[in-house]
Amino acid sequence: MNIAPNSYFGTRKRLTATVASLAVIGALGVGALATGTAPVLADAVRVEAPQVPSFADVVERVSPAVVSVKVKAKIEPAADDGSDQSDDQDGMNNLPDNPQLRRFFKEFRGFGDQGGQFGMRRFNHRGHNDGQPRPVAQGSGFFISDDGYLVTNNHVVEEGSAFTVVMNDGKELDAKLIGTDPRTDLAVLKVEGDGKFTYVDFADDSKVRVGDWVVAVGNPFGLGGTVTAGIVSARGRDIGAGPYDDFLQIDASVNRGNSGGPTFNLNGQVVGINTAIFSPSGGSVGIAFDIPASTAKEVVQDLMKSGSVQRGWLGVEIQPVTSDIAESLGLKSEKGALVSSAQDDGPGKKAGIAAGDVITQVDGKDVASPKELA
């Protein structure tokens, strides 16, 4: 096969040029590796989404005012050997002679005793079955003045003999019980310390609306300062806890140890005090109840002044005004409280109040219901 000279030399030149180009590229690649220059990569994924409100600023400001409350009960701790000296009502004597196993079943057996299977749970820090207080109980609280007054629940401190407040930074201070009010489940403690304490104020809960954001801060299960968030789920809840039921319902997670802790609005003001939950198991299911700030503020002021709450007494039994009662009495609305009876020695009867009367105002203020009158 004959190859034309010009074609041969042209092909040879092209091959020589290609080899030279590859050599240059190879040299550049070795140089890149030698100098550590990395190849250019694509940017990481970043989404510019709308930012949801953060509670961090509120929490940062209020956390120093929230404390854990340790309570020593007025009892001698029982020997923790797993033995059960009471009657064998639940078959405990049939268990193997293993202290750890007995202790586990004893705890499990009574876990749901407070408030029934689906009842309200106000964590009273008692033993599960015997109704005896625990040697050491824990709850939450918060400062309401810079000189050391703080608020918690009555059921946290009841039957206590000594009280210790654990600050947000871990510092522990002894506290003195100033006063309690079992009817509203409130209590006031006082601690002494150098300097001034960070404290918070009560909100005007009449402006709290269902759906408002709230933040609960407390000491659940003894873990220390813990923050949960949610919304106000309802107002004016009656949970059968007493004559002054008028609770805020929130869905922020509240558990054992949160009792007495504050619930804040986004301005860092206390809208309520955690006191009870609705739960089938003892844990949070998103239904918690707070003592409203308006109730707490009035009671706390009395406790700080005198250590107790003085209440008026009418000496009458009252009931709601139904539509039928309002119609029969010629009332324009169902507002007010119907007097069903008046005690013979009561001030109400001496003032002329009798069965069948409807109380619609007290000291010039309208009365909407028996609860409001109380």
C-alpha cells in the first residue's frame, strides 16, 4: 500500500501534537495535586423559608427567675429493703423474694392511682398507695420580688418540714414558708441571699386569648430547668378541684415536677401557674391546667402580708340560674346566682337574703354565675 509523502508527514505531525497536549495536561494535573487545590463543588442546599417565632429571647430573660423547690417531709424514711409489712391486697406476697422486683411491682401497681384511670392529676408528691408523703419531693416555683419572695403550689410544700430552692445556675438556698392557701393551691416561700433576685410579674390574664403562644418553665421529673411551648387551649375550665375552679388550659407539656412553675406569654409575664394535668397514664398528653394570673396575684399578695387569705362569708347556698328559672322569675338573662337556702346564723340571712333570691351584683360589680360570686 502506498502512502503519499505529504499525507504521512501530516499525520505524524498531528500525532506528535496530540502527545504533547496530553503531556501538558498531565503536568497540570500533577501540579494541581501537588499544590492541594481542590476541585470546585456545588453549594450545599439552603432553603430560604419563612422563620417561625423563637422563644429563645423570652426563655433567656425569665429562666433566672424560675427555680426548683425541694421539700423534706415530716416523716422518717422507711427502710428501702423491698419488704411489704402491710396486708397482701394485690398478691405482693406471691412474688419471688427479690427486693428489686418487689419494689418495681409496688411502683407499677400504684402508678395510676391518683385521680382514677382518666382523672385529673394534681401531683401531690405522696406515696403511690399508702398516702404517705415522700421523704423528699420536688416541684417548681418562681420569684415575684427582688428580695426573695417566690410562688409555688400548696400541694408541693404541704407536710414539708424544710425547703430548699435550687437556682437556675445550680446554687441552693434555704427557704422559709410564708403562707399557704389550699383552696387555690398556692403557697409563698422566702429565701435570703446576697444581692437582688431576678423576678417576673403577673400578666393581665383578661387579655389572654385562646390560641396565644405560651411557654412553660419548670423542673419536670427533677431534670432541672426545662422549657416547653404550646398555646392557650381554653379558658375558665372547671376540673372539680375546689370552689374557685377557673383554670387556663394549655397544651404545653407539663409533668410531675412542673407543679408550681410559671407559664409565660411572649412578653415574659406569668399568665398562669401549672397545677394539674388530665392524663390516663400520669404523663403529659397535652392537657394541662394553670391557675390564672389574676387569681394568683390576689392570693399571693394576701399571703405575703399575713400568711393567710381572709375571705368573705355570706352563709348562703347558691346554684346557677337556668333558662327556666330566669323565665319563671321574669329575669331578662340567665346571669346571677340563685340562693337555694340561707343559714340561720349567717350574715346573708341577717341582711335579708332569703331562698329564691337571685344575686346579680356585689359591691356594684355584675355577677355572671355562682362561680363568679364565690
